[in-house]
Amino acid sequence: MRWAAMIDSKTLKTQTSYSLKLHDVRKAAAAYELMHSAAAMLQMLPVPVLEALRDYTEEQVKDRKAPLTLCDRSFVEHLNELIRGARLKEQRLFHGITGIVPDPDENENKSS
């Protein structure tokens, strides 16, 4: 049960109305939703596009010391995780269709 269902409708209406009047609350909510939308979008991209995005981001942050550098580096790590997961899924699908187990050395060469 959602928390909103646990409070009466008048209180919910008052709190929602008040929160929507606060500019920073609206910006924070929009940023949160954008972050989740971007994460969902990334999961739909093919591996070559994820690799290109990762490489581009790595190049952009290589010599930078700005505050967003840590966030960018975390983004690169997130992309690496998505790439590893997508490759594992491809391997399992390939194995399921053909019965051939891919060579693990081949996978390591791809990630370099």
C-alpha cells in the first residue's frame, strides 16, 4: 500500500499543493525522474552504443578536476556494468541457441 493511501485526502491535497509551490522541490523531483528515465533508456541501448558513450565520457573527464568528475566516473562505471550485463546476456542466449560455450578470453579482449 502506498504511503499516500494511509493519510486522508485533505492532508494529502494540502501537502501536495504546498510542495508544488516550492521551486526547489519541483526541480529536485524533475531531476530524480530524469535520472530514472536516463537509466531506463541506457538499458535499451545496444552494446556498441554503450561502449561509444563510455569511451566518449572517459575522454571528456580524463584531465578534468571539476566537481562533476566523480559523477562522470561513476557514470562510466555504470556503463561498464551495463556492458558486462549485456554481454553476459548475449553469451547465455548464444549458448542456449547453439549449445556452444563462448571462449572467456574472447570476452576479455572485447572489454579492453
